[in-house]
Amino acid sequence: MAEKTAQTIYIDADPRTVMNVIADIGSYPEWVSEYKETEVLEADDEGYPKVARMVLDTSVIKDTMVLSYDWPADRSSVRWSLVSSSLLKSLDGAYRLAPKGSGTNVTYELTVDLAIPMIGLLKRKAERRLIDTALKDLKKRVEAE
């Protein structure tokens, strides 16, 4: 059974600015080193991605995934889940944003279940590395804008 991994980082920007960067999936290859290619396949009426294809290339996983996104009306979070992949059985993730002072606490949650067997310790280490890198890349991108 897959276990959830979560981590939080403080970003010196308001939640709306942070969420705008998160929602711009098409630009991920510019600032997320693990994503070599991204494409929004379907968007909602406000332009937020509903379905996206992403080419992931990490030291542990190389895969093309299609993800489905759920954007609550208040845009304080986003959740995604796996539609298709060759290496993953399931992938569920979320960004949760909470205002803190003049900035935002961003929590990234990830639950991954691989189709191929992997020692639990290695899998959790890879998940933590993915989350840590994603949050640091997000912080750098948002604070640079």
C-alpha cells in the first residue's frame, strides 16, 4: 500500500501568485528539472488545467504520465491524480496553500504506487527527493518573478 509523503516550505509571495505559477503547467520544463516536456490537454473555462501530459525524467523514474487536476473554487489548493502511466499504478498529489504573514506556506503531498516492485525505503527516499526539489524549484521560480 502506498504511503503519503508531505513537506512544507515558506514562499515570500501571496497565495494567488504562488498558485498562478503552479497552474502554469506548460512552463514546468523551464523551472522543474524533472519535467522534460509538459502539455495541457484540457483546461476548464478559466484556463486552469484539467488534464495534462508530462514527461518525467529523474534518476529513479523515466515515464510519460497523464494527470487529472481538481481546482477548488477558492484556489487555495490543487489536487491531481494519475490517468495513465507505464511505470505507476497510482499517483495522487496536492499543493495546499496557507497565507502566513506576507507570504505563503506551501505544502506538497504525494502518494505514489509503482507498477514495478521497489524497496519501500528507496521509494520513500525518491518521493522525499521529488517533493524537496519541487518545493525548492517552486520557491525559486515564484520569488524570482
